[in-house]
Amino acid sequence: MTAHGRELVTGHYAGAVTRFAAFLLDWFLIGTLFGLGLGALSLIIRIITRDEFYLDQGRGIVWVLALLVWAFVYTTVSLAVAGRTPGKAVVGLRVVNRDGSPLAPRRALVRVLAFPLSFLVLGLGFAGILFGNERRALHDVIARTAVVYDWGERRAELPAPLTRWLDKRQATRSLTMNGEDRV
């Protein structure tokens, strides 16, 4: 796929670095939003009960489970609604069905439920991202999904001044190749 002589990125399988960056962004957002939510909950409880309330009062395992539930909801809803999480959107990724069609909510759920399996046996479930032709992890294989670059139907391009220079150079080259070089 080309546009003005340059490749379109959309539709190509996403690599390990981009997927890992999206994963880190999503976990940062999950943790930040969870922390803000707990802070708001603590404040609301203090206002209602007019008593000091601390979230860490011997409930560590409860909060860990709550964080995991929040991560599950965040990821599943994001994938089911948009085919991408906010972290994936920032780096230009989308999860699609293996055939390239939009991700169905059921497949999003299966993918999220299967995700922990990729961590088993020292993370070998992620080896397919590095070595497979379709860059699919174990959870992608189970859910029959793929992760692709999706910036919309726009060109992969450099910042505007460099892109304008390349376009101008391409036009000049086209004129020269067509025998219209009359300098």
C-alpha cells in the first residue's frame, strides 16, 4: 500500500516494541486511574462518616484484587468498544480479528481472559510476537486476534517540513524522469 510513493503503515502487524510501549502506557493509566478512584472513595467515605478512613487498614489483598478487576474492566471494555485500549491508541495499534475485521466484544473478552496464559512458563506465550510471521502472542492465538498498526488511512510520514521537502523532491524527480527537465 503506497500513497505518493511512501508506504502506508495501517494494517501491518505490530511488533514487540510498540506492543510493549502500549502495555506500559496502559498499566500506567490503570494504576493512575485506580489510585485516583481510591483517593476519591476515601474522601467520600470520610465526608459521609465524618471519621478518619484509611484504605490500607489491613485490606491489602482486597485492593490487589480490586486493581485486577479494574484492569480487567478497563481492558475488556476498551477493546470491546474501540478495538484498542488508550495505550494502544497512543502508539497507533488496534486489535482485530485474525481476518482483519473489527474485533467483536466476545473476542475481546476471550483475549483478556487468555492474556495471563502468555505469562506462564517464563513468558513464552509472547514468543510469537518476536518470531511469528503474524506477530501473535498466545492470547492472540487463543482469541483468534491480531494486533496491527492503525493510524487511519494516512501516510507514514515525517514531520511536516521534511514531508513537504520530500514531496517537492518527488515532484521534481517525476518531471525529470518524464523528460520535462528544461533547466
